[in-house]
Amino acid sequence: MTACIVGWSHLKFGKSEDDVEDMVTKVAIEAIHDAGFEPKDVDSIFLGHFGGAFSPQGFTSSLVLQAAPDLRFKSAMRVENACATGSAAVHQGIDCIDAGRGKVVLVVGVEKMTNLDNATVGEALLSASYLKEEAGINGGFAGVFGQITQAYYQKYGDQSDALAHIAAKNHKNGVDNPFAQIRKDLGFDFCRNISEKNPSIAGPLKRTDCSLVSDGAAALVLTSVETALGRSKAVAVRAKSQVSDFLPMSKREIIAFEGCTQAWDLALTSAGLKLNDLSFVETHDCFTIAELLEYEAMGLANPGEGARVLDEGITQKNGKLPVNPSGGLKAKGHPIGATGVSMHILSAMQVRGEAGEMQVKGAKLGGIFNMGGVAVANYVSILEPLR
């Protein structure tokens, strides 16, 4: 047990009229107050913002100070690690608490993506790949995962049904998430078949296999365990891990997601747990093939057998290990810098029994996997209620 989450704020993801500054300041002040603190109580601030290619305002760490005059002169740092940027900021905040450099830490995640056309968004996301070898892949990051999907199919056979089941599951779960960009149960048949509304995007991937371009922000407050005991709600970070793998896909077995495996093994060992001890998992389904590969990487299935997990209903909301009860990135949306912070907030709500219609019955231990690039930056957190 290290730091604790004691308050949070989460905007609805989707297309927002607010700019980065507006979203950041809104969630920052709401999270501070939700935790029962005042801005003057905050010791350090970490802002997760992929930024650069999406936002003309490249230097954003001090935008958080705009939320309240008493945040002036606080330590503030922007954190970036591709699509794991939000979890990177959370983990930096936990490290700050553990090192004794502060008792109250504010973590904010944000991204503004919808003001750009699809080609520009794709180019920005592709910068999270190894450009020396992968810049020419058609379709941007969707094209990268399209190639991964084809490689998986070549080795293990066509898994189109499995990917459609993942998409349908997550969209069904997203109906119950008030923060989700899409709250519509699309059904298996729609997700399985190419149509005018579900066209082919890259290789075997259809639109329903791809996460959404989104605007959004989320913020949480971390404290030491001692401080958290005096708060009205407290969720302990029982364990966390982060491992990085090679950036070039050519240096790895790309359908193995070995960095994901390593991160899960480290976190579970640190927590003294096994995977089946968890009540649920929020995992990084940037594309449906990613969730399928993560089943295998985390140990739910042997290589090539991820479809069995779906056939047996294990990852359904009422299954043995629900995966993405929030709807995941697939339904919730994927504003890069906000994603990991959102995953921690929604998991904290679950283990406190405060997730509303999203609630997994009896949830007490939640696992989170957030990755940057193609399983390059791999973050795992395990949450439980402090009391």
C-alpha cells in the first residue's frame, strides 16, 4: 500500500466546446474540493497532456494554476508517455507521496483532439510509433494495429468474431457510463459486419474496432495513507508497476505484448495477489485486437486462445473477471492525456461501490492496464478501498 486517492472529478468525454485550459481548471478545482481540501493545501501538481501535435499551447503544466490563485508557486510538471500519459502522471504523483515530497498531490489529465481533421489526428498518433521504420504505414496508428491484427490472424486464424464480441461488450457497458462518449448498445451483428456506418478502416479493423477521437479531462487527488485516514473516502494504491519495451516493432514478437505481461507480473507480485483475486480490470482497448492480446498477456488465456475468454463470458460484466465495465476506450473515448487518469477514477469508484449503473457487484480489488504505443510504455495499478 502506497498513496491513496481521496477525491476526483471527471468530465464527459466527447466533443467539447472548452479548450484545454477550461477543461483543466474545471476538473482541478472540483477534484480538490471533492477531496475535502483547499487549493492552498496542494503540495505538487502533475499534468498528463500528450499535447504538442493536438494543442497549439505546448507548455501546459502551469495552466492548472489558473484554477485558483492559491495554486500559484506550487510545483507543477507536465508528464507525457504516449497513450499512457495519464497513468504516467498518476504514478509520478504516487512517487511524490512515497518520497515524502508532499502530502497532497493533484493529478490532472487532459486532451483536446476533435478540433483537428482525421488525417492530422492520425499523423499525431503515429508519432508514438518508431518513425524510422513505421512512418510509412497506411492508416496511421490504426494501420499499425491493422498489421498486428493480420499477423495474429495468420498465426491463429481469423478472429473477427472475437473482436466483434469485444466491441459489442464494451459498447453495452458504455451505456451505463455517464462519462462515455458513446452510450449505445451497438450489438454483435453491427460490430461484426462491414456497413456504411461501420466501414473498414485498416486491414481487418472496422470502425467499431477503433477507439474514439475525444476531448476530455479528469483529475484526482493523492495523499499519504496517514492523511487519507481523515478523508471521507479513500482508495489505496495497493501496488503499481511500469516497464518499457523496445519502440521498434521489428525488435519484438508484436503479437505477444511482453511488456504488458511483465508489468502485470510485477504489480501482482508486489500486491501478493493472483489475477483471479481481482474483481475487475480496466484495460487499454485502443483497438479491439489490443484487448484480445491483453487477455493473453495478463494470463487470462494462453497465446492464441483469447477468444475462449469471450466464448466463456469471463470478461462480461457478470463474468469471473469483468473487463472494461466502464465501456473502455472503445465506448468511453480516448482523450490521450486523460485516459489513464480516467481509468484510475472509474476503478476507484468501483472498489468503493460508487459506480452507479456501471457497478460490478462486490468489487473490492481493481486492476488497471494503460499502455503507450504498441505495449511500449506499460503501466499497471491495483486499487482497493483503504477501509
